[in-house]
Amino acid sequence: MSRFTSRPAIQRGILLLAAAAVASYLATRDVQQQLRPSGAEIDTRLNYALMDFEALLLDDSGTLAVTVKAPLLRNDARSGVGTVTRPDILVRQGPNEWRIAADTAVVSADREFVSLAGDVNMVRYNVRERDFIEIDTRDLLVSVTPRTASTEARVTILQAGDRLTATGMRLDMVNDRFELLNDVSAIYDLP
């Protein structure tokens, strides 16, 4: 004996199945919306690490002012402090380009101070005059907005064959000036 189902019965079955699927979707959507916090309740601060990190910072006129590259950047959400491994920083200030490299850097939570640790190498290249100054030191503190830097460590400055050494330095990248603090000595290359 064969059994056949009428066409209206099949259509009713399909409609009931579709209605059950829609009801199931609506029921789970309401539960998901109840479990999801509102935008005001979400903490957007995260711990994260970025590999092969690169950041471009623009000045008020939209001109590229600072480039930061590093193989690794870590951010701690609780403190807001960032740690950078082997940072390579390029600061553009008028005709000068300052390239700064260090072993590590720690960026303050307000992004206003960068503490460069270990060996620090700075090269200031003047694009117009095509000359450069190289500064080697350790443990340099950079203030971002005024574009100044300071250290209490031993400093060596090389420029066109001249060599200055000192203990401690204050540097103003905007005005292209540095002040050597203690135990200053100089060796000049006479033409």
C-alpha cells in the first residue's frame, strides 16, 4: 500500500517549518541582545602586542612630523604604558630630520614622554645644508610636544670630524640646540 501526501499538507508543513525557524531566530536574537552590554559598559582598553609596528604622526597642518617603526609594540591596558622593542624614530623639524634608535622604549600613558633605554643613537641631518650631527648616549628621556630630550649619561657628539664628550645633555630639537652639562671635552679637526 502506498501512501501519498496531498499538496496542501506539504505546503502547510513547509509553512510550519518556516514559522518555527523564524521564531527560533527571534528567540535567540533577543537572548544575544540581552547578554551584550551597551556601548557605555564596554571597556575599550585592551592589552595588545603589534608585530612590525609602524606609526605616522601628523602635525597641526597635516604634515608628516614623526614616524615610528619597531619590530614589537606592547600596550598594557591597566597602566596605559606602551613598551617598544628596538624603536626607530624619525622626527621632522623644519630642515632637520632626527633619526633616533634605541634598544627599548617605554611610552607614558599620556603619550607625552618616551624613555629610551640602553644604547641610544641620534643622527640629525640638515636637508638644506647637507650636514649631520651624530649623538651616542644611553637612557634618554624625550618630551614629545616640546621636542626636547635629556640624559644624565655619558654623551658623545660627532660633527664633521669634531668630537665632543660630556656627562649629561639637554637637547632642543625645535631650535637645533644642545647643552652639555658636565665634564665636557672636545677634540677639533683642524682644516
